[in-house]
Amino acid sequence: MKFNTKTIHGGQENIDPAYGSVMPPIYQTSTYSQTTPGGHKGFEYSRSANPTRAALEAAFASIENGKFGLAFGSGLAAIDAVMKLFKPGDEIITTNDLYGGTYRLFTKIFEGFGITFHFVGMNNADTIEKYINNNTKLIWVETPTNPLLNIVDIKKVASIAKKYKLLLAVDNTFASPYLQQPLELGADIVMHSATKYLGGHSDVVMGGLIVKDKKLADKLYFIQNASGAICGPQDSFLVLRGLKTLHVRMQRHCENGKAIAEFLAQHPKIEKVYWPGFETHPNHAIAKGQMKDFGGMISFVTKGNNYNEAIRIVENLKIFTLAESLGGVESLAGHPASMTHASIPKEEREKLGVVDSLIRLSVGIEDVEDLIADLKQAIG
């Protein structure tokens, strides 16, 4: 199956043998009857497995060209499960331009358990090697990064990981599998905040992991069951439904994103626009090679880097909603310094470029003329 067909049918064969339901039903149950101890139909207790969640996990695996999918209660719960593969003394190399919640999890939780993190600029993948030592176990990549839309060469990082026998995990939230499939480029683990593009309707919080290797999958399934940070059947149903329109939504996100990036780049009050589709983007060629299109995420900085001016703009938006999160059908605007990246110290943020006037847009699927008019009136 090609991708568009997979979003609708992938992993969904013989889902409901009971009544032939076209859409996997919501199995809103915690436990399952057994004819004898251990005599069941593959399900015992819904923390361990639930039919609706199992259908979603199969769909996750399908759209990323993996073999095993796991669904969690949030994206951070999925990352937490990956971190539990490691022990005190282990070291992890990760991007320095990182989602604030991931940074907080790494520094405030897992550093306290004796895991060392190296936050490295990965625009040039060759810089990674000098941080590798005998304790290094994982390279964690976000691409495009949040919120500066930096691009990391997954294939190049995968070759480095393989050279040193390290695991490579890629947060594919911003791209979605429609634009980029990291397992095909050599990654071992793909992570999604399924809250975002996979769900697509701002009505569910969920995370996902996808892998190809059975041994690695078994370790992660054990952690998922033992730690219990699973999603419920209602949420699984919502994301299954969201996946079925992922391809058509992403196409419009990309079309609208391009038009808005070009509008902002020409606006006299805008200093800089971050969007990997520009030929001037430092890793545009890499983005073009590993992504199908350039996505609907855009960040920009106003001239003069004035905090109050940025706040005025986001407060004046009418169609764009000022809100956390991204990837929904509706357009959202955020102010990373005070919202998504507030957990990163100001000094660290500004080193990376997450300055006080930075505004992040998640461009939705509305009529683009309306979105541009909204930005025009808000910027003034």
C-alpha cells in the first residue's frame, strides 16, 4: 500500500471479527473474561493491551513502515519510556534546539537518576562524533526542531549511530510520517506526540513509538506495561479517526505554510522567518532530500526583538488562536519564550535563538487568504 491508503487501511485488517465493524470499536473495558486461567482471546487487562489501542498501534507501525507500534498517554510518556531503557552512568546526545518539555524531562528528571545529556547543535551532523564515548547509548534527534525549524540529516546521524553501535531515536512530530519516515532513513525509534498532526483535531493527548527491531520492541512493551503510562480506548479511537485524514490535512498544511512563510518573509516589520522550504535555510537541501514537503510550522522574529510587540501581535490575532500545541486543523499561534519553552532558562533559550520576540505558528487548513489577512491586521 502507498502512504495515503495506509493512513486509512494500514494495519487494520480483520480488526473486528465480532460484527465486521468498518471502524475499530471503542472497547471501553478494563478486563476480559477467561475460560480458564490464561484462557483468553489475547486480552487480559487493558493496561497490558486493549483491542482499540492495539488497532491504533498497528496503524502507527504501518504509516511509519515499522513493525511494532506503542501508544502512550502523552508524547512525554513515550519519551519517558525510551529513557527507561538506560541506567545511571549512561550518556545521551541530543539536539540543543529541543522542545521545552523534552528538555525538562531530560534535565529535571533523568539527570537526577544519573543519566548525562549532551545538548549539541546538529546542523552539521559531524559535530556529534566528538561527544561520543564508551558510555554513550543513544542519539536523540528532533527534526524539524521546535521552534526554530532546524533540520538534522537523519541518514548521516544514522550512519554515525551505526558506526558506534548506538540507538538513534527521532522525534518526528513536526514532520509527521506524511513528510518524513525516519525508520527508512536508518533510525531505530520514531517518537510522535500524536496529540499533534496524527490526531489532528486538538481533542486528544497521546504519544507513540514505532520500531522495527523485535528485541527493542519487547523491551519497550515491557516498560509500557510495567510503568503503565498508556492511553485509553476513547483516545485511541480519536487518533485512529484522525489518522484517516492525515494525508489530505498535511497537503493543505504544507500549501498554506508555504504561502504564509512567503508573506512573512516580505513583510517590512518582520526580521527573520524560520521555515525549511526557503532556499536560504541552512539545511534546505537536506530537508528537500529527506522530506516530501516542508510542513506547516513557521517561526518568525519581529524587527527590534521587542517582547511587548510580540505579545501585542499574538493578542491581536482573530483566526489564529493563541494556544499551546500544534498540528490541529485550526491555526494556532504561540510565544515560545513564555509558553512552550518557558522551562528552558532565558540565557539558554536566547543562545539558541528562542528570543523574546519569537512567534511560532502552526498553520491550519483554513482558507489561506483569511490567514494572511489575519496576520496582516495583527502585525499592523
